[in-house]
Amino acid sequence: MEQTRALNALAPFLALAKSATSPRAAVDLITQATSAPNTYVFAELLHQSNIQALANDEQHAFHLELLKVFAYGTCESYNGSSPTLQPHIVIANTHPPPASTSTLPPLFPAQKTKLRLLSLLSIAAQKHPNLTYPSLCARLSLDSAIDLEHLVTQAIYNDLLSATLNPASQTVVITSVAPLRDLAPGSVGDMIAELGAWSGRCEAVLGELEAEVAKVKAEARRRNMGEARTERQVSGVNEEGGAGKGASGGGGGNVLGDGRGGRMLRGSGGGGGRKLGEGDEEEEDEGDAMDLDGGNGVVGGRKRSGGLMGKLGGGRTGR
């Protein structure tokens, strides 16, 4: 998102570069591009033929060097990286003074703020940056902590970085940086080495994760085997218990019914008890069935008193 916005902001200047055939027009185009808002990448403009032609113009060659500073330099590189040029920052109210052969072109206020923002991106992207207020003020050519806080706040609102200011400890905590700086010549090899080191760290982490996954899977297999063994043992015990119960209950006696009133007689093989449907009427029925009337084999009545009289009468006759 940030790169797209920066490229879109640079697009009008790329179109104008094709018609900037004179050195003066190319210099004005560089000044406008480095002062415009949202222009943070300059590599495409730097490689335009009309811009590169400034290298052969002794009077305007320093503007080409200035564009290189905006592309991949910092305030420190502007202020003193080239001992032969001995550059310095000059804030101009209207137009900068003519560039001399011993200095880089002075900066307008908008250019100075732009270069400080770009320098802050480069500092924040370093491995172990010193982000204390005094260090940042010195590297960004700022006079006070308030100026630094204003600059960091502007960078946050422009989506250049995510940061938190801590005035109590006089530090700036950077959490993310937008990829908006151009690559300096010769930096590709360093980037490849850094990416190779990062790839090695990723492979080491992946190896540790794979070893941990294999360990977890082995532990899960051992646990599943133990559970399966336990289930087989429990199933075997249950089957043995069911077979034993079936063998012990096979000798039960027969159950016989007499067809009346739910009476049930159990054979001796089943444990002997007998069940009568209604009270103890079986004794009475057996007695009634054996009652004889006068010895002529006729089954007596159901009433108990009639059976007794028959027995008495038969006894008297025999006498």
C-alpha cells in the first residue's frame, strides 16, 4: 500500500523527466520531486536519461548527488559522508543559494523534513538501532526532543512506521517500518546474505517443529496401543465371566404348571421350592380329589365337609 502510493506520487515527475532536456529543467524537476508530499522512492527518476545527463554538467552535477542522497542516503550522508564535497544542511526561506563546487545544494524546509523522515526509516530498519532521544536528535540534526517527537508523529500519520514515544525514558519504540527506501548500489549482496541467514534460521526452527511433531505422534501411538491392549483385556475378562455364568445356571429344574390359577410346581433339580397360585389351596384340592363316596370311585365334592362325611361313612361300613 505505501509503495503503491509512493510510486503514484512519483509518476507525474517521471512523465516530466522525458521533456526535461536542459540541465536547468532537470534540476527544477529534482527539487520538485524531493519536496512533494508522499514521494519517498526516487530510483526510477534517478535512472532517467535526462537526469543522468547532469553528471556531465559541472555546474549542476551536485543536484544529481542530492537526488542519490534522497534515494538511499540519510542526513548523516548529506552532512559529512563525502569528504571532498563537505555538504551541509541549509534551510532556505525562498530559494536556495547557487550551489558551489564544494557543497551539495542547500535544502528547502520541505526537502529537509523529507530527508529526516527518510533517515528515520533507515535508522529504524537497522538491526539494533539506538532509538534514544539524544541519539536520534544528533543523527537527524534536530535541536530538541520536542522537534523529534513532532517528526516521529508526522512519520506515524504518514504511515511510514508504527512507533510509540516514551518521554519518561527518552526512547522511541519502533514496531514496524514501511519498505520505502531504495536500494543503494552494492547492497544486493548484503541483502542476499541477510536473506540466506534468515532462511537458515527458518529451516532450523522448522526442523525443531518437525522433531516435536514426531515426538507427539510417537507418544500418541504409544497411548493408543496401551488403550487398545486395555480394551482387549477388559473384553476377555467379560467373555470369561459370561461363559462361567452360563455353565453354573444350566442344571435348573423343570417348571411345571397345573393349568389353574397360576400354580407352579418346580422339580427337585431346580432347588425345590414350589409356587401356589392362591394361598395354600393345593392341600385342600389334593384332599378333595382323594375323597371317595361310599367306595364307588366317584370324586367327592369340592367342599371339605362332604369329604369328611364320606370318609366316616366308609369306615363304618367296613366295620
